[in-house]
Amino acid sequence: MSKLYIVPTPIGNLEDITLRAIRILKEADFILAEDTRTTSVLLKHLGIEKRLYAHHKFNEHATSASVAESIGEGRTVALVSDAGTPGISDPGFLLVRTCVEAGIEVETLPGATALIPALVQSGFPCDRFCFEGFLPQKKGRARRLEELKEESRSIIFYESPYRVVKTLEQFAEIFGAERLISVSRELSKKFEQTVRGTIEEVTAHFREHEPKGEFVIVVAGKPEETKQKHHVNKYKNQEQE
């Protein structure tokens, strides 16, 4: 039966793809890709030859309706992004909504995403969290951070290596230099790294070591004052060890 499949792809290590995802990519009539060049590398690695069409933030408004129409005519389509799960800080939402409104079945496969590994290995509570993705680069950025200042859940952000230090400095101003933070980069890749500590300590680290790769920042939720002091001391003791 024709449908739209949302297919997660590896965030770095090409082994991080499910057997079902591979099967769907093989069986689909065609694949929508955020960047056809990036997806071509993955498909070549998997030994898959398939028609690829671009579906990205610059054309998704124009193409979603025609894709839904094509699925409605009996075709099966797989949507992938450059890395991770489509729709999570990547194109996908508009196409899914268009298909749902048209009564077309949508099936999302479980798979890779950067935010969950970063959250789990942060050491912060994982039972409830707040995912913010990429902050606005200019307008509304400071206001959004002010709104999150009192958030008690762990907060997850994506960031470019070119803005990491500036972002951490802004976090220190708004959340406080002693707020705990965990910064992961290059998840699943050869040079994967997680730096933990206070915002002040982690900022100092990345001032000294040039940020490289894809970053996920996890900020601890605002704790009670006594708990904050306990956790800060615990992190410092771990670093000394």
C-alpha cells in the first residue's frame, strides 16, 4: 500500500541504520533527500540504487503537495534528511502534515537522532526534558533564553561550531555561570567528545580548544539552591579525579 515513510539515517557512523530502514529505502519508488549528494554517499555505502529528489527547507512549501499527490496515486515514498530523523530540526513537518490532511498514511521508523544520546550521557535527569533545537540566530534569541531561565527540566540545544563559544557566553549571562552543562560533539564519530561542568568551565574549555563538528548542548534544569551546590562540587571532584 502506498504511503510516506519517514526514515532516520545515521548521524555520523554509517553502521547506525536499522535493517528495516535499509529495506524501506530499497523498496520505495523514490527517495526524498535534504541533500541528494549526502544521501547518495549513504546509498552507495548500502548498495542501493534509487531515484533521488531534493526536498529541503527552500522548496518544501512548493513540493509537498505534489509529493502527496504522487503517493495518492499509488507510489511509496521515503523521506530522509542529511542525518538523524527528518522533522527534528530538519525538513519533514510540512510534508507529513500535508499527507495527514490528505488522508495519506505516514509511517515513521525509529532510529538515529542526536539529542537522545547527548541527553542520556549528560548525567542530567532524562525522564522529562525540553528540546529547543537551534535557537534563533538574532531576533527573539535573548527573549527565548530568558523564558527558559526558570525551566526545571533538562534543556537540549543544537548549535553550530562557529557559534558555540558565543552561545555558552550568553548562557552564562542568562542562566548563570555556575549552572551545570554538558556539551557533546561529533556523536557516534571517531572524535566524539562530551565536556561536562559549569557553564563557566565548559566555556573556558572551548575558548582554549577550537570547537569542531556538530554540537548538542544540554543545560541542567534550574535546581534548588542546595542541590545546585552539591552537584557543582560533585562535578568538580570528578574532574579532579
